[in-house]
Amino acid sequence: MNLNNLTKIKNRTKKRVGQGHGSGRVKTAGRGQKGAKVRGKIPLSFDGADMNFIKRLPFLKGKGRNFEKAAKEEIIHISKLAIFKDGDLIDIKMLIDKKLVDSKKALKNGVKILGNSPLDKKLSIKLPLSKGAKNSIEKAGGKVVNE
């Protein structure tokens, strides 16, 4: 029989602090004297240093590092507009109905049509366009409607 094979017959119980004279931890209840650790709960991030860990880290480089990144409009290529019929008026709702753009992002940030590939349908477009896309639409006989 070895000592490491013996069964445990005694488990150490939790410290019962603040239980009066009979506990053996009378005046300060085993917590020491004064300070945050004596008085109550302390955060997990507390490490006892003069300055907390986050404040000791260096600043991040760059201007405007704390600002939220600017949201850009949804982009759709002009070649995807070939699924529409001649004479259709294309706006955000039409693109969402055909599932060409994500509805939440499109309604929040807007949609822009890019590209300069040839188009064979006469479409009316009520969206922002690039110069190339505008030329392609006008060459095909379509028109750009300003909002």
C-alpha cells in the first residue's frame, strides 16, 4: 500500500468568515485590514497595480481609430440588370424583389450601379450610377431618372 493510493477521508471545508469568536477569525474575519479586497466584491480585472491593465497598454496607431467605419452603399454590376424587361423602372424595391441586393443593407446604405459593359434593354433607372453605367444605359436607349 502506498500513500498515493489511500482514499481521501477528509475534505477541507470552505472558510466561514464573519462567524464570531468561535470561528478563530474574529476581528477582520480573515480578510486583513483595510482596502478594496476587505470591503466587498472586486472585479476580475483587478490586479493590485497602481494603474489598471487596459490603461497600461499603448494607444493604437492612426487617426480616427476609434470611429465606426463608414458604411458604403451596396454595389451591383450593370450586367445583372439583364433579367429585367424592356421599359422597367428600376429602383431599390425592384432589386430587393429580385433578390439582387440584401434588403437591410440596401435600405440603410443605398445601392449604386457600376460597370460599363453593353446593355441590350431599354431601362429607366432611379438609382445612383457610375459614369460608365450611365453611358451604357443611354446607348441602349434607356434613361436615368433623377430622384
